Amino acid sequence: MGRSRIGLAGLALAAGLAASSSFAQQTTRIRGPIAAVDGAVLTVKAGEAGDVKVRLAENAAVYGVTKATLADIKLGVFIGVGATPQADGSQRAIQITIFAESLRGTGEGHRPWDRPNSTMTNATVDTTVAGVNGQEITVKYKGGEKKIIVGPEAVIRAYVEGSRDELKPGANVSIFNAKRAPDGVFEAARITVGRDGVVP
């Protein structure tokens, strides 16, 4: 989950929408509450960008974002970890997103995150043990592995299979890689929607 992925990761993950200048780009991320629904077209209150219209593809994938706990981070699950690098080479988790199985492999790898002095690691949980500074999780990805320290301050969420029925006015949504069509409406093939007060 990095700048161009779900992840989470981003991976969700900071509140608000990227600056409105990003709307001049071909693709962008759109976040905010749904203001209106007209068939396959959503009007999203996208922060500084104002009301933005998004047309969902006929087969658009919908994922719900829910609260999760450390107990949900089990061996073999695929996660996205936004973290702060530590002096000993480990990463202290800021936010962890547990991916739905259908999203396994999304953005796999280790890279800078979209926050200052932070990283994003999308990988599979290999080991997990209790440590002095918090739970210690080792994750593995193609070409490497990282030790993640999960303290009580870490935000843990999970992506689960969702439904278009959840896309109602007031629901908070996040759309990565929305593309602007010639008519000015953005098009999306995937959307995440917060559940139980979670803002994706």
C-alpha cells in the first residue's frame, strides 16, 4: 500500500483528500463522504476539491474497511504496514491494514510512504511474538523481510468484501487511481467504504 495502491494502505490512510491541484493529473485519489448517488455515479465531498463526480465501472470491486485488533494479525495473512523506521532497522507501526484474501499481493514490497520519514511494507506475516516494546511481527515479501513493532498506538484495520448497497449518502469512501473521463467525471474500478465510523 503506497502512493498508488490500496494500502492501505494506505492503505489507508490520512484524513482528507490530496490537494485539489492533483485533479489536473490523469489519475488521482479521492476521499470523502458520499453526498449523492445517481445510478453508477457518486458525488463525493472531496475536501478542498469540492464535490467530485465518480462513475463506477459495471464490475467495480467494493471493499469495506473495518476496525481490527492485534489478534486478527495471524500467520499467513497479507498486510500493509505504514511505519516509522527505527535505529535498529525495525519498523514501528503507525497503521496496519489486513487485506482481504482477494487483495493478496497488492503492492507487495517495501518503499517510502506518503508521510514524512515513514515507510510502507506490504507483505505476508511470517512470525509474531510478544516483545519488550510491543508485539514483534516479521513479514516477508519478494526479495526481503522486515521486523515490525506493533505498540498500543498502532491503528489496525481490515479490508473485507463489500457491496454496492453500502454506497449511500453519508458513507465515507476512498478511491485510488480514479481516472478523469473526457466528460470530466472520474471513473473507478475499485472503491473502499468505511464501516462503523471508520474513515478509509
